[in-house]
Amino acid sequence: MRAEKFCRKDVLVRLTSKVLKNALVKSASAYNPEDDSKIIKIATNHKGYLTAKDLHIIFKWKLQPNHFISASRQLAEYDAIYKGEIKRRTSLIVSAESDHHALSVLRGLPQMKTGPSVAVASCVLMVLDMNRFTVMDRRANETLVALKEMVIKQGTASSELHELRKLLLSFEPPAGYIARSQDWPTYMAICRELSQTTGLTLREIDRALYSASGNLGLIS
């Protein structure tokens, strides 16, 4: 388990906001911006809603090739039957009152019908509002669990990381780090706290958590 590798040495770097920021920046630098350039283009140019064409690009970015083929077909079928529904649903996100509400608005769209599809739904939310949402997936969850383990080992946290520590201790994704709807509000609260503490954007936080995949390198 990668979380074990994260804290495999007895001597850990004392966690401060500066140390955490440096680790996140280093991890994010390993992410190739070209990998999500098409997604960022949609995010910066949409008119408050997404189309089937936009979802097609998001699916291709997020899904494994073998899953993308069937997802693309399902998307085309859905859009043909429920014309305008994708635009209608996604346009409601701007007025969503909470993270849970935003996620529930998308429930029922292709690849967003069940719990395990939270990873895809979070991508859609991120594209709709990069300043409010970010992506939740196995790799990011794994990194946060590893960070949680480090926080536990260090005991008390500095005042600047007190809120982050409290949130991490309440974060309990399942074995396999699957993205679940019940973990979504806490996940977003952690990511926003990381952003506020380090000064990094949510997009930078996502790139860092994804690239780290369980190991931010916070060991001496």
C-alpha cells in the first residue's frame, strides 16, 4: 500500500504550510499541462453549461480507452433521446447550494448514474467551475490518506494546519480509494483548505494529488 511507503521512515519532515506547499508544487510540476489542455479550454470558454461534445472530451480525458468506447456510445444515445438535457442539467450547477447538491444535479447523466461514477462527475463539476470544484479519484484519495497518516504520526499540528488536520482525520475513503459521493463534501473541504493554506489553486492541488499518487515525499 502506497500510504505505508509515505511514512515508512521513523523520521518525518515536520509539517508546516511552507513544507506542504513545496511538496505540492514539486508534485504538481510532474504533471504535464498538455494532458488536460483540452479540458482547460472548455473550462475557460463554456457559457455556463456543457454540451454532449464537451462531455465526450471529458470522458476521453478521464476514462480508460476500453471504457471510453462504450461511454461514448452511451453518451450519443442519451443525447439523441434526451435532447437538451445535458445543457439543462449542467446549467444548474452555478446555483447549486452545496457540494452534495451539485453532485446530485448530475446524477443520471451518462457515466454519472451510480456511486463509482463520482470521479467522472467531479471532472464535469471542475470544468464547469475550476474555482469551486476539483477532481476526486483514486490517486488523489490515496495521496490524502497518506497525508492523513503522516498527520496522525506527528500528533498535534501547528495552528496554521489545525483545520486541515481536523478535516483529514474525518476523511475515510474505502479500501481501494474509490471516489464515493458520501466522501465528496469532506474531500472538497480538504482541497479548499489545502488551497487556502498554500496559496495554490484547486487545479494545482488536483495535479499535485494526482501526480503524487500516495507519495508527496514528505520524509527526511
